[in-house]
Amino acid sequence: MNYQVHGSAIIDEGAQIGDGSRIWHFAHVCSGAVVGSGVSLGQNVFVGNKVVIGDACKVQNNVSVYDNVTLEEGVFCGPSMVFTNVYNPRSLIERKNEFRDTLVKRGATLGANCTIVCGATIGSFAFIGAGTLINRDVSDYALVVGVPGKQIGWMSEYGERLDLPVEGDSETVCEHTGQRYQVSGGICRRVS
């Protein structure tokens, strides 16, 4: 075992956990879960059977990562943020065969107490503000806030707001890294 686990955590037999990962108090990782290297699972985190968590992800306290959620490399899940996997749940009706996939792409940030409704794809390096409700796909580098979520800008890979309009054609440089970003046709790309 090349990862750290607090004595109160439960790791079901069969769970795959990568080197250098840390699993804190009262976490539970189910048997079918795949957790990458260098991952941090905070206090009271739950990881379902049909979950993939990529390398270097940070899942903060009180987050449940339910079946059919995939987190690519370097995703940040803020404290008490919420994933769902059934679109229209009812306690009296079993809908496990209706789980919808949720994909959070590389480097994205999901702020504290935000909610990601199942079936959405969150783009690479997107930034979802604290308390935001996401009920549709989010573009790469998009900054989204509110209930329901609305895009209000663009974020750099460094995690700083870029001086770019949401729509139109424009370019800017990240002050911290010197990386150049371009918006064209409602799509943001890093160009250097």
C-alpha cells in the first residue's frame, strides 16, 4: 500500500488507489472505484463503485462522488459540493438503470456548495463558482456562477480571470504565466 489512509476510513476490497494518495477521516471508497495517484480525499468523502478519479484530484470534505461520475486529472471539488446521478429521483421507484454520466475534464474547479446535475460535461479548466447550479454542459475555461449557472467570463489554467469578453473575438495574456488565450466564436483556447 503506497497511499495514506486514516484509521476511520473504509476502503472496500477491490478499490484501486494510486500511489501517494491520501484518504482522510471517515471517508468511504467502494470496491469498484478507481482513484489515481496523488489524490486527496477529504473528511467524510464517499466514492461510489462506478467512479473514476484521475491523478492529482482534490476532493474536499463532505463530497459524495456517486456512480457514473468521472473526474479527469487535476480536478478540484470544493467542500460540500454535490454530484447527482439520477435526473428525476423518487424514493419509491428504482432508477439505477437510468444513471446519467457526468464528466469533469482536466483541471476544472468546482466551488464549495455547487451542484452538478447529472448528465453534464464540465470543460477543461472551467471554474464553477461557489453555490452555483450546473444543469447543462460548460465550455473549456468558462467561469460560471449563479442559480442556474450563467457564464460570466473565462479563466486561465492558472486559475485567474482572463480579460476576455464572453462572446466576440479577442486575445489576452495570463499575467501570471504569460500564456496567451484567444476567444473566437464563443470558444476559448490557449494558443501559446
